[in-house]
Amino acid sequence: MAKRLLSFANLGHGVNVSAVTSPLAWEHVQPAAARRLLTGAIEAFAERGFQATTTRDIASRADMSPAALYVHYPSKERLLFEISLYGHRAALEILTAADTADTPADRLRAMVAAFTAWHAEHHTIARVVQYELAALSPEHFTEVATIRRAISSLIEKVLADGVSNGTFTVPDLPGTTLAVLSLSIDVARWYDPTRRPSPEALGATYADLALRMVQA
């Protein structure tokens, strides 16, 4: 049987970011067995890490045999790539959609709030997307890195705009961009929805912190 791989080439900016971790988010993945393997891989990678996860771990979460995985995906790494590509595109979409305000301060506030809330609400897939990059093949890493640069560029642009109009003081633009993004990204590492503030509340707090970092 030919391997039926995921293809996100036609998703572009149409990613449904509100449902990334919902079982329904992967309805475009066919057949159903491939979809179960994908969601099982997300859970396993987030819980155990890519290196410690075996194909047996993934297959068991999908109620399938380890050999069945190779019917749909050529490798464990390919599963990671599909997850990483989808997750990064979703994160870029949410950040782009938030960049609509008139002033740099309001733009930065909205973008950091949305980016932080996304990493909290979708902490399972975000943990895989952000912390398992080193396991990607060089070719796949290059493709994902292009999206990561686009994400960084959005934040760097709003910071530069704030510097230009005197709103922000940012001596090190690349370094500050990294610091602002890291605030949001690290949420996926520790967030526990049963014991922490809501994603929206956390987003508002982190947005305030980001503004304090850069305001003149």
C-alpha cells in the first residue's frame, strides 16, 4: 500500500488555530488511521520527548501495531515534521492576525497576548513544536526555520516601528525580539490548565511585561 503522507502545502494562512489540539483539527488527515497516529505522536512526543518515544509508543496510542505506522509514515521523524510544520504555521497565523492595532504599543500588546495565549491553550502541540526541533532532518529543519524567521520578523518589525516613533527604547533589536518571543514560547513548557491562570489572563500579563521591557 502506498504511504499516505500529510501535505500542508495548501493550508497557507487557513490554519484553524483555535482547534489545533482538538481531535477535529486533523480531520483533513486521511485515512483515520493516519490521523490517530499523528495525534498519538503529539501526545507521546510532548510526554516523553522525541528521542525517548518509540514507534511502539505511538502505535499503541492509536491502537495499532508498530508495523502499521510505516504504512502511513516513512519514519518517526516524518511525523515530527508534519506536527512541527502545522504548529508553526498556526503560531504564525495567530501572530499575524493579532497585528491590527494603530500604534506600536497596542500592536505589541495584542501580539504578545495572542501568542502567549496560544502557547498556553495549545501547550501540548506547542511543547513539541518548540522543543523538539533538533530532531528534525536538516531539510525539514530548514523548512520550519523559514516560518520561525517570519514569526521573529513580525515582532522585530513592531519593535522597530516603536523605536522609530519614540515609543520604545530597544538598544539590541534582535536580542529583544528573542526575549519577547521567549516569554510566550516558554509557557508551553510549564503550563498546567488545572492550576494556572487562563490563557487569556496569562496573555494579558505577559503583554504588560513585554511592554515594560521596551517602553521609553
